[in-house]
Amino acid sequence: MKAIKYKILGLSICLFMISHNSFSQKKKATTAPTSYTIEGTITGLADGTEVKLIPGATHSSELPVAETTLKDGKFTFSGKLNEPRYFYITFGKSKGMIPVMAENAKIKVAAAGTVSTDEGQWIKFKDVVVTGSKSHDYYKKETAFKEELDKDYAAYHVGIDELSKKVGAARKAGNKKALDSIYSTEQWKTFEAAEKAFFTKVEKTTKDVIAKNKATWWGPFFMMTNYSYFTPEQKPMFDQFSEAAKKSYYGQVLDKDLNPKSLIGTSVANFNLKDKDGKAYTAKEIVAGKKYILIDFWASWCGPCRKEIPNLKTAYAEYGQKGFEILSISIDKDEKAWQKALTQENMQWHNLLDDDKVSKSFNVKAIPATYLVDSKGVIIGDNLRGAELEAKLKELLKS
């Protein structure tokens, strides 16, 4: 009897231990990670190369959340996230990057890097593989349509290079007769029709992926990554999102970008930046003794910015002696490229290099971006360029 009793007791203990171990394993398996690690293996780049983890999809110049250097072709980042976030892993002085959708998980990134031999020494990557992040997998799946768009774009540009060069030359020369002649050709009309169809497709596929994800943070995220800037026309797209989507991290970022607060009437902080010779200037020093100052954000690589420089020179020549000043702040990451552009443009006013903080304080989302400031440091106008700037200065400096 005792033997049976002990056998039953022993069996109960075994069953309890099996059940307990099974529960522990199940609990362990279903517990979500509370932090992330990003382990990188990169070939082709020198040890000591800077590696930074920079937030993306914000339309702002962001500071790194982590920095390290390559050692034996490897790097590691770690941290915690409240919800998945999009990052750029940049190499060198932002010479090359790999996008990663991170989440609290063990993520691995592998790629082969190549440093170009040109002046910029840009870094290109191939065979990029990101594993361990379900969010990254979903991101790739939902943006796969862009590969088809790239093929469409290349297809309708086949054989149009020579005609495009002629159009560019005629525009530069202001030759309206030559332009009209080109525009009337069947080849150009066919090209225009294909281009219109292409951008119609771009708009439809973009809106489709946003609408498909309107219930979660993915919706606002895809708006941030598919639009370089926003106009009031995109507000109905934001309105379709669920409350959870709007309150998410990217929902809040999108809301601020889509509905920006005007800086007109606010005072400019007394920032401190350096010129090409390394000399530091404060905003107060530059404004001192001037009636009005135009703060112009630009970059060497920004075509529209450089096209605007002749207009700035005209305004400076006309009103510089009447109390008008210009301060150009470059958001260039490549200081050599900035200095080369300064030599080429020969701008006769203060030119300083941004520290990522000043442009951010002005909420600069796209360049060129200009802010007209009075002698007290108060912003009285924004995005004034060309004829609009000329008219405003004429009004302010009548005497």
C-alpha cells in the first residue's frame, strides 16, 4: 500500500515538474524583448570608420542617438524603444548609410561597402541584409512597389537623353523658339504622356500603402517617408488615421510637420556658429547695427539654393548700405564641399556652418529656407525669395 502511495506521489511530483518546466519555457518564449541590439558586419571599410545611429523619417536634421567605430568590420548598438523606429546607420562623415527599421529584438546587419575614388569619397553598399526585425521585414514588403516604379522611370527615359539636353540648353539660353520647336515633336509629346502616367502611378501607389495602414503608426510613418514636404492638400490623409495612429510617435511627428507653428513674431535665440576660417560668430554680433537681416539656410548640394544666390546678391547690392544684412547658414555635412561652394559663389556676407541645432531650432524641413529678422531679433517674415524679398525690402527700407 505504501509502495502504491509513494508511486502515486512520485508520479504527481514528476507531472508537476513537467508542467512547471513547460509553463516556464512557454512564459520565457512569449516574453517580448525589452531592448534591442544591432550587430553589424561590414566588409570593405577601414577599422576606425565612424558609425552612427541617426533617427530617420522626421524631416529634420537629427543628432545621433549612438556612436561607435568599426573594429574588425563589426559594430554594435543597443538601447530601448517604446515602438519600432526607423534609423539610418551612417558611416564616415555621413558618406554612406544603411536604413534599418529597429524594434526591441536582436538585429543583425551585413553589407559590403566600397569607398569611391572621387573627391567626396562616398560609400556605397551592396548585398545589404537585415535580419531579426519583423518591422524591417514588413517595411521592405510594403515598399517593394518602389522597385517597380524605378523600372518604370528608367523605361520611359530610354532614348530621351539627347532631347533633354537640348531642352536644358534652350532653357538656359532663354530660347523660347527652340523650346517650342522641341515641345511640338512627337518624341517629346510621347515622353510627356509617359511621365504624366508615371507620376499618376506614383501618387496612387503611395496613397494606397498609407490608406492600407491607417489604423496603426505605420500610416503616419509611410506619409513621412513618402513625402519630402507637406501642403494643405495632404491634411485629409492625416484625418483618415485612427486615434492610436495619430497619437503614435510618427503620428505626432507628422502632425507637427503637417501643421507647423509659424515662427513669425518669435525671437531668434543667440546661437553661435563658425565661419570657413573657424572664427565663431553669435547672432547678436551679426545683427548689431542692422535694421533687417535675412537668415538663409542652404547647402552646396542644393540646386535651388544656389540658383537663388544671384537674387540674394542683387538684394544685398541694393539694400546692404541701407541697413540690410544677410547671414547664410549651410547645413552641409561635408565641410570641404561647403568651402568649395563658398569659393565658387563668392558671397559677400557672413557664411556660417550649421551645428545641426540651429536649423532644428528654426524647424527647417526643406531648403532653401529664409527668415527675415528685425533689429530686435524678431522674425517678421519667412520664405521670402526673389521678387517677394525685393518687394518686402523696398517696403521696409523706403528711405
